[in-house]
Amino acid sequence: MAAYATVPPDDPFAVSKAMFDALAAGLAGPAAAGLTAFELEDLPGEESRKVIRQLLQDHYDLRALREERRHGNSGLPRRAPTGSPGHGWRPGTSGAWPPCSAR
């Protein structure tokens, strides 16, 4: 299995945008000008699906990068720093949420 491509820090969707620009350039080019309407409708079909798949992959790569930053290399969530929301609450022995005081 091939390694995942690294996410560009400045634009995680750069690959998708380049693919879309190439598709748009093909439609704007002289070769597309000579096509019939029927042929023109078929031209972007497969290429546009490739762009959509790449957009999703770019999103998944970005999500993985964010998860890695949040969880570190261990795969486990990092401990909340002292004073942050959620710090200090510990589940009871049952692991249930603390009882609601409004009852």
C-alpha cells in the first residue's frame, strides 16, 4: 500500500483545485470548441468524478492531520491542561455522568 501524501500546510485542497483548473482549461480549450453538445456533455464526466474523489481524499487527509495534532502519535486523546473545561471532572465508579442538580 502506498503511503499517504502529506497535506500541504498552506492549502490542503491544492491538489483538488489543480485538478479542477485542468478540467476547466480543457473545457475552455480549442479541442472542446469543436465538440458537439452530446460529446461535450460526456467530456467532464469521468474527470469530474476524479475531482470529487480527490476533494474527499483531501478532506480525509486534513481530518487525519488534525486528529494527529490533537491526539499526538499515541492515538489517545491528550490530557486536558489544568484549568481547562473538562479538567477535574472524574466519572464515578460506574462511569456515569454526575447526577443533575436540577432534579
